[in-house]
Amino acid sequence: MPINSFPKANFLDSILEIRQLKTSFNTENGVFKAVNDVSFRVRKGQTIGIVGESGSGKSVTSLSILQLLASNGYIESGEIIFNSKKLGPVDLSKMTEKEMQSLRGNEISMIFQEPMTSLNPVFTCGNQVMESIILHQKTDYKKAKQLTIELFEKVQLPRPEAIFDCYPHEISGGQKQRVMIAMAICCNPSILIADEPTTALDVTVQATILDLMRKLRDENDTSIIFITHDLGVIAEIADRIIIMHQGKIVEQGTVWNIFSNPKHPYTKGLLACRPKAELKLRKLPTIADFVAFDTQGNASEIKTKIFDSVDDAIFRNIISDQEYKLRETEIMNGKTILSVENLKTYFPIKKGFFKKPTDFVKAVDGVTFSVNEGETLGLVGESGCGKTTLGRTILRLVEPTEGKIIFNGQDITAFSPKEMQLLRKDMQIIFQDPYSSLNPRIPIGEAILEPMRVHKIFDNDTSRKKFLFELLDTVGLKQMHYNRYAHEFSGGQRQRICIARALALQPKFIVCDESVSALDVSVQAQVLNLLNLLKEKFKFTCIFISHDLSVVRFMADRVIIMNKGKIEEQGFADDIYTNPQSEYTKKLIQSIPKGIVENIKMQKIIKKYENTIE
């Protein structure tokens, strides 16, 4: 209902004001405060970036605005004052469900993180956008369809008429996200809340989505609340940044102030831990280098700092040219452990009455390369380029159509299933989604122990468990975790479990398939550092698959760029990033979100490093 008692001065240029918001959840262990005393304002036409790790409260803050909390969640106290076009200033936290329905999608819209789970799989994309138009604009079917197709054109969807009749599973991730944006802006909302709208998207698709959102903001004077864990992305789009940790705002300010002069150690940690495409680092700084946590989990300055600043953290970890050249020579002189010759993996497209193949999807089309012992080979490309299929074909998880896979001097292309089972000991994979690759019914200790029993690693379970406990300790887990199940761990911890399971067989070769793409940048830094540490300890060779070129630059010795099933370009990581030959590679590198301020800071660090060498 309308509120007339608020000071009018607050609404001269504000569209939303959150005052001392507290949102809690009833759990088995008591009341959990997800948002604790959060206050900020959003001005008309302004983009506010909310940044933090998983569990920081950033998404719960947005869900509180729209009253979309889970059944056990509730707003404990505070005010959410929205300057409605029709109702004037209203407190959203006091509105009924019926009153909120008139505002949701109409004056305040939301783009959710995962479009596939947000779109209804049984309705076409066009019908889902039309539903909102018909509901809020009281128009007929014909007019709603016309407006939907115009919106699809506005968000740059190819073949808008065809996509109108497509179901969500028939279009790509980037296209689904564009459909979600079209749905969110269909009623010209005053506020657009974007919750991790670019997470796990290719850098090129991500860049397009950010450009699109900037354009829509400028054309419609829409205010945007952009939620993400990546400060590099937020620098591309936000006017002002709010840093959240464990339900509280620890720092806020303009993009320039946050990037050029961060005050809180947690902010410094977030800025430092993101991989830098411009630099080759020995080790990624982590939040733990800047922050200590008290018994309540609150972030505070540590007494003896490891690093004084973000610049210092990056500067001390730069790999020198001499060190890099020595590594190149070492890789080139190594023994070849894997050789792929003219490898092809085709998937038949079956049509017609008898379901005969009428055409083929050429996922991998005539690929040739080799990997030397101890090397990390980066495999990069957009979704659909064939990089994951290539990784799985090498491991014979997908059968090749043609070509040779020579591992340790043996052509394994024609190996029988029994021969491949014996070879699994030496060839392992770490999947993208750790949760779906772990059995939810088996404790994680047994999940790691099982392959050790199958391949007869050690003579008995006592010896196996001893090694397993050492392995858990190595990947940053504890013995007490042995009997816990996958759902009891965080995303980063689950990925550590999958790494431990892969290493339990002491393999010679591991494929890491997008193993950090869905993790927070802070957790990602920890896992990437861990992989490099384990690589030195266990002496395995690795193919690292990712769409994130910054991550691959940090991890890989050599890089292969894939496009439409073929190799577009390959070479040492430094050469690929500093002097790309292919137009496609240049496009990928240019799409990496850097932020104007971050660019300036990187140039300053590079100059400082060059002066030190001189």
C-alpha cells in the first residue's frame, strides 16, 4: 500500500532505497541471518553492482526486494522503499502477495542466474514472454506476439520468428539468457535485477549480454541491480559497487574508488584473486592473503599482512621472462605422452520414418596435436566448439569416428572395453559439475576408496585409507569428512573431493573439463593453485578445458584454440595471448572482461615490473 510518511527528499532521484534490511531463514540449526542490516540506494538510470562470494547474501537481498524468498525465509526487519510509477513510494516488505504480483515483471523485473531452470520446458519461448505482456499490458494475442518478436529483435536473437516457436532446450545458453532479458524488459520496468546473468557463459556471449544490458539501460533509463561474484564483470557495467560478505556490506563506492583504492581487506582479496589475462602468474593471490576470520566468521585485517596491496600481491607472483623460457624449453624437451592424429568425432542426425542418419554434427573434425609429459595443455573455445567432446574422446568416454589416439606409445583407439578399464588407472577426468559426478548415496570417503579397490591400489583397505587421509589433507579436507555425503559440502569442497578421487589412482594423465567455471573467483583461485601444487607433487600431465581465457593463461603451458570442431590456432600461452594470429582468437581475447580501471592498474603493475628488471 502507498506510504506517504517517508521524507520526500529521498525520492528526488532515488527509485529504490533499502534501509537496515534483515532477512532470516528458519533452519534445523536455528535461525540463520542471510542479510544483516543492509542499507543502500538505487538512483534512476543507475547500475548498482552487488559483489560477493556464494553465501554472502547478495541473491537473498534481491529476492527480498521481490518477496520471492523460500517458505522458511522471512524479512525480520527493515524497509524496502520503492518509488512506484502508479502507487508512489511503497514499502515492498509490507505488501501482500496480490499487491506484489502487480509490480513483479511490470515495474520490477528479474533475470535469474540459470535460464534453463527459470524457463518452463513445456512452453515455447514466445509464449512465455507473451504471458507477461498479456497479464500486465492487457493486450490481445496478436499484439502480444508482435511485441514479443520485436523484443527478440531488440535483444539481438537470430531468427526471432523461429525462436518464438522454439522450446528452451532447442536454443543455446546465450540465446536462453536473451529470452530471459526480453521477458524482463517486456513491460519497461523501472528496476531490472540481474542475478549472475553471465556466470558460466562464454566470454564472447558474456560480452554481448553486457553490451545489450548497457544499451537497454541507456535507451529506457532503467535502473539495474547487477549481482555477481566477478569484479571484472562488474567493472564493465556498474556505476557503483557494493561488496557483501556473510550478509553484511563491508564496503561500497564508485567503480573507480573500489578498483583504485579498496579499503577493506576482503575487497582487496576479491580484486587480487581473479586471474589476469595480461600477466603470467606463478600463484594466484587468495582472500586468505588479506583477511583473517574471527570465531563468528567476520572478516578483519590480519596483524601481519602477507601483502600490503592488490598491486603487491600480483607483482610478487609474476613469472619472469627467463623463468618462462626455461619452462618452455623443459616442455619441448619432454617425452610425448599423448598424440592425437586426425581425430574425428561425428554425431548422426537421424530423421525420416526409419530414423536413418541424414547428416552429421562434426563435433571434432580432423584434430591433430601432441602433449608432452608434465605439460598442461589448455583447450579453449566457445560452447559447441568441440573441446569437451575432444577431451572425452581422448579418454574413450565418447567413441571416435576416425583417427588415432596414441597414449604412452600405444594406439588406444581400438582398445576393448576390458583393456580400457585397465587403462583408466592412468587416465582420469575431473568433470565440470562436481555435484552430479558424485553419488549422493555414498559417503565421499567410500567414493574415493572405490576406484582404489577396483584397480587394486595397495594391498588392503588399511593402507588405502592411510593414503586416502593423506590425500584429503593435501586437497584441504579433513579426516572427519570421510563419512559425510556430497550435499554436506560447498561447491569448492566438492570439487576438491573430485580432484582427490581422480588422484587416488595416481594417474599419469588428467582431463580437467571446465572444472572451475561455476565456482566463485575466490574459490576458483584456491582450486587452481591446488591443481598446480598437486601437479608438481604427483607429476601428472593435464589437458585443461575452459572457455575462460584468463584461467587458461594462468594454468596452461601451451594453448589450443578450437572453433567448430577444428583447431583454429595453437602455441605457447604467452605467444597466443600477446600475438594472436587468428581473428577468432583475437575476438576471444578482446571479449575478456577487464574494466577500464583494472586495465590502468595492470599497465601500472607491468611498468613497475619492467622497471625492476631494468
